[in-house]
Amino acid sequence: RPPSNMATSWMLFSALVVCFAVCSGQSPSPVTNLRAISIEERSLQVAWTLPGDTLDAVLLEFNATSPFITRPVRLSLSGNTEEYTLVNLQEGVTYRITVYVEDGGLVSNPVSGQYTTVEIDPGAPRELRVIGTTDTSITIGFKTPAIMQWNVEALSNFRVCWTEYDESNHDDPCDASSSVSVNNA
């Protein structure tokens, strides 16, 4: 039995709409409301609002931008994905997140945001000890903070401060005249 005139008209209209979007090269609408919904030391969860279109894929691209720059990594996600968690990131690093949508081989304009992961406080040195003294110097030794608490590559130096012992002096000993930075070798 042949389709009714109304069904034929609807099929032609649908084909014209699809052809217009694809044949005219009209890019899909971009996502909106890109935002971070959770920021931790080594992870970043982002979310966005999809356009009303039916989509083939969501493309998420990310790279570090500060204090160092990395090459972008592009992920292809399901076309209905509205949030994603990036894991195994570095703490205290700013990441640029860019989201595109793809439909029919065409890609939307990008929507980007920058978010910084939480920086872990490395804690204090452990087992501080005097190794040797002279009339004008003192050599000290210490163990670095527990390795599970910080990123070894990020820790570059310690600041050592001192002051004469005086029970009544409660000033900060880390002024310019009584401190030195020590490289982590």
C-alpha cells in the first residue's frame, strides 16, 4: 500500500531539513554553560549544556597551560554526554578545556574555559637535625615531606629561616635577613 500524501509530505520535509543542515554546511550549535562542577588535586569534573540538536559526538579537548604547556588531548564522547571527569592530572596546574559538538561530519564552534586543580601543601620537612657547626655556620639535614602527599617534580626548594632564640620574641623569623632558599637536589 503506498504511503499517504501526508506521510510522503512529512518524509520529503524531513529529508529537506536534513539536507539543508548537512548540504548547506551549517555547523551544529555549540554547547553552552561550560563549567567546573568539581575540582580536586588530580581531577577535574566539567559539565556543559548540549544544544537541542541530535548529535553524533561531543569532542572534549584539554591541555595544561600553566605553569607549563602540554599538547592538547582530544576525546570523542557520546553525543548525549553532558559531563566528564578528567583524572590523573597534576595538582596546582591550570588546564584549558574546550568542548565542541559534531553532527553529520560538521563541528560546532568551540567553547572553552580554564580551571586550576587544587595545589597540595607539601607539609613540613621531617627529622630536622644538626649535622655540623662552626663559629659562623651550621649545617642541617632533614627528610622531605612524606612522598605520598606531594608531586616530586613540583617540589624544587625549601626555605630555611632562623632567628636568635628568645622566649619573648614571637616575630616571624622568615624575613629577608634571616632566610635562605635551599635547592632540592
